[in-house]
Amino acid sequence: MVRIALPLFTPASSAPGSSSRAHVTCQYKCGDACFHEPGNSSDNEYFGDVVRSMVSRRSVLKGTATAAIGLGAASALAACGDDGGSATPAPSTPPVTGTGTGDGMNFAAVAPNTTDAVVVPAGYEQSVVIRWGDPVIPGAPEFDFTAQTPEAQEKQFGFNNDFAGLIAIDGEPNRFYLVCNQEYTTEEFMFAGYTAKNPTENQARVSMAAHGITVVEVAAESGSGKLTPVVGKRNRRITASTPFTLTGPAAGSEFVKTSADPAGTTILGTIANCSGGLTPWGTMLSGEENYNNYFAGADGITDKATRDRLDRYSFADESDYHQWGRYEQRFDLSKNPNEANRFGYIVEVNPHDPSSTPIKHSSMGRLKHESANIFVTSDGTVVAYTGDDERFEYIYKFVSSRKIRSGSGNSAIRDNMRILEVGTLYVAKLTGDSPQSIDGSGKLPADGKFAGSGTWLPLMTVNEDGTSESRIDDMTAAEVAVFTRVAADKAGATKMDRPEDIEPHPKTGKVYCALTNNTKRGTEGKAAADEANPRNENKNGQIIEFTDDHAGTAFTWELLLVCGDPAAADTYYGGFDKTKVSPISCPDNVAFDPHGNLWISTDGNALKSNDGLFAVALEGANRGETKQFLTVPKGAETCGPIITEDRIIVCVQHPGETDDASADAPASNWPDGGSAQPRPSVVAVWKTGGKIGV
């Protein structure tokens, strides 16, 4: 399948109802994926084609052992906003002004706005924790926008922070590791006088150093939620050049060997790191997502098998906005075609040991991972959930056959970092309860909810002795590990509307996935609406809730939210009164507070407001109640939420990134104000003299 460009781009500002994501963001973050044909051209079944003789969702889990204990962290970002779609007016529902009905949501909702600031509820305070360019490693210089070097950037906080997690430092109260992804760079906003697709070598290498992951020690301030970075020996910067160890069936295979790495086990760098998760054993997981747009030379490859595989992962020369291949041959596929197969994995980092080698887990498959989040069942089985963030892609889980080793020292952590090497990888197939009611309009079925059941389809199993077994005909385990999308196509997985962050609830065990949007749903030649993706030309996205037999293969599902203007007929807020909710659009990340509420960050709000962070009630009469807690500045995306009793942390990604702006003409001066350049930053918010939402 050759990727065909869609019609000339129409800026978001002149296309009512489309995502507010700027075109320049799409170019640098995902290689303009929104404006090309989706990579999935398979003929997989969707609900309208599935035979309706499956077991009722109300009985599919009957008799199954479902008692489980969640050991995930309370924290949990982001991919491309979608283009096009029919006009959507600004929400006509009045903004919520009440103070909520339950613990964790007792705050005055922030109204939709376009302010160039982080706007929080009355009675709350905020401060910037760390900004792009702030020193991290001892000896790092202070940030100088006009004199950037790769050597300086390797010691400073990277660009476009996405996921954030807090990990307590053993034996030191009020000290934490703050772990953050640096997802992508937008060079037009990093360098004055930048020429698109024409970086100097210094600019390209600064960009490489601004990617990856940051581990930085932070000190909590007594009596507030403020966090202060500590520049010291515990800190670490992982970049596009840091060595990683590849594990699982892909390691040593013909698909990942290069002249620089003939063994196929050591990979330089991690890029396009989107969202992530924290493990019960104290490490960070990060998803490599839109890595395809960092490579040149794809269009010159003529071998059909290689070409087809590149197309399935959306590689194309026109998508290469970073142009690193000019200065490092490993990013030129005409010279090193296997480098394409060395990215797209879940990576794991041990923040407790800055000298440790991070890992890429091929047993969890290669796709455009948004994140990975862990659930541990009552018998100790470790289950990891992950989404593939592109239109019409799939939802996956990995069930490990290893248990967690007790202990918190580095020896135990090293052992536990092998848990995700052995087990079975699955992909989800869904069916609906009311298929005849789904016409693409978003109309609620007669039974009052969008719901159904499903099955996890096995793709491969990795055994304890290191051998592996493909569960897909005509594919080896190594092929499944490297070309996981192809395996999922063959298995018959269900095409979804951009599965982004997916996370199990630490108390109930239910699993929540943000499906951000998909304006190509139901268009000519594309999969039509189904019950889990009930709207054609879906501009606003939805949240799906799974009740999963975590270690098994059966689940039921229900849509919690069908996002958009609450006054519109095609929206659904869990059955809650839609005149009493905050409008939410384009959900991206999910997290949970200590009271059990779901929190959602957004990316590309299509309702004429800045992106924000929202709390959603999950249980009881208020299920579906949605309240906006904060908004981020103009042009920014809300990422990486951490929700605790004492503070909320968000990553503010790409502030001021609008199509009529650049470093030469900034649209925002956040966070420093005055005439300063905008800088992606991490922000902490806390309640004056109290607990969050109480």
C-alpha cells in the first residue's frame, strides 16, 4: 500500500469542528499522519460484519475468578490530533460552577477558555517544577535559547515533556524521582531563523539530545505541593543516542541486525516516547510511538516485503520533518533499512540506578505504543495493557508468566525488569450488544448504553527457557514481535479510534482506554461505525471501560463517555445529566485519584477551548459526572497527569505551538512571561491549606 497524501491542509483556525491541534504539531510529532491515508488497510471485521451469536456480555464473565488487586501507581499522552470533520459549534451548555458531589471532585470547575496560562480552580496554587533547558546533570549550564549546543542539552531537561511519574526515594521522606518522557521536538519553535526540513548539524544534534527520558530528583516542600529539582548524582538524561538492550523474540533476529550492531541486541536511543506507566517494582515504562517520521530513505526501498512492512507502519520520506538522516546514517533507511525495526517498543528504565542499561521489550510487540500500565491479579499474575495510537489500530495486553520478586534493592529491580520478557501477547476483538442500532450518528442504543463483550486473541508466547511460539499462521515469533500490526491484522482484531493511554483502576481492576478521535471513521473505503466507535467522522473521541478477566481471554466493555458538546445529541456522559458536566473533547491520558475517580487529559480539543484536565465520577448515581480542573496555555496540550491527595502534576507540552507562530514570532510567552520564548514545562498544583478535591 503506497501512502497517498490527502487534499491540501486546511488550518484548524479555518476548519470549524476539527481538532485544535496545529498543523505544525502534526508535522513534527507524527509526520502529518492526520493528512495521509491510515497505515491499516486490512479488511479486518468490524462490528457490522461480526456474527451476533456470541455470549451475552452479562454472562461472559460469570463463574470466572475476577478478584484481583491493583498494584499500579496513581499516575499515568500523546499523539496526533485529527483533521477535518463537520462543523461543531462551541458548547452551548453553561460551564459547571458547583463544587462537586464527592471526595476528589469537590472544586469549582474551570470554565472553557483560551487564556495563555495554566488556569486552576479558586483556592488552588501552582508553580513550575522544571522547564525545557533547566539543568538536570551536575555541570549543566543555564539555558541559553540563543546558544544551544548538544553537549548542553544532554545535561538539561528535554523538549516537549509528555508522561510524568513520581517514584519515592527509599529512606528519604519528601524526596522523589520525577520521571518524564521527552516525546518530540518542534525545531521551528526551538531555534530562531529555522528553515523547515533544513536543519544545521548543530540543530539536528540538539534535537536528538532533547529527546528521550529525564530522571530528576525533586524535593517536596512541607505544607504545600511545590516540588523543587535537585541537581545531583541521582539524575539522568536518556537521549536518542543512549544504548538500550533489546530483549524478547526480536533480539538477534535478522530484522534488527545492522552493520553497527551485527548481534541485533544493542540499540542506540529512544525517540517519540509517548505516555508511559510506573511498575509495582519501581521502574518506568515508556512507549515509543511516532518514530516513523524520523527516518529518510523509505521511498527508495523497492523490495516488496520490506516496502509493505514500512507502509504498514506509515514510513514515508515526506513525513521526515527532522532530517536526522543527513548527519547520522542510521536514520537513513536506504543505507540501514533495519533501523526502522529497532524502534516501536515499550522501554523500561530503572531510575534508582543511573548507570543501569535501559531495556526495550519486544515480547510486548512493536507498534506505536502510547503507554503500558500494569495490573497484578490476586495470584500475582502481571498484566500490562497498551494501545497503538493511530487511526484504526488495536488494543493489546501482555500476560506475564513470571511473578514479582519481593524487595526494593537494585538486585530485586533487575530481576523484576525481566518480568515483561516472558508470557503471551494478545490483541482485542470486540463485539456489541446492539449492532443493529449503530448507524454512525452516535445515537444511544435502545438498551441505554454502548456495551458488549470481547475476546483477547493470542499473537505469540515467549517461554521461560527463552524459546518462543508464534500463534499466527505463516509468521515466526520474531516476525510477530517486529511486525506486530501485521500479526494483529491476521488475527482479526477490532479497528479502534486511536487507542491512546490505557490504564487499569488500582481498586476495581476495570481498565480505561482513551480513544482520542478518528475523522476517517465511516468515510469512503474506511471501517464504518460500530458500537465501541459509534460515530462516523469522529471528532471528539470516547472513553471505553473494560471489565477484564485479566489473566484470561474474556472481557466485557462499556463506553463511559462519548465526548463532545454536552448539548449535542451524539454525546453521552455515562448517563449523567449532560446539563451539569464540563464539555470534554479529544481524551488522551487517563489517571486515577486516591478516591477512585478517573482523571482525563485532552489533546486537540475540538470545542474552541484550550486543552485541559478533567475529573470523572465512576460509581453510583453520579457516574459520568465530568468536571474540568484546569486548562493549559494557548497552543498547548495537557499531558502526564499525576493525581495525589497533596498535588496534581501535569506536563504542559508545546505551549504557543500555533500555525502562525514560530521562535521568530512567538504566540505564547508562558511560563516565564514578558517577551520570553514559550518552554514546555512540568507544573504542580495544590490546594491552599487542604487536600485535592476535598
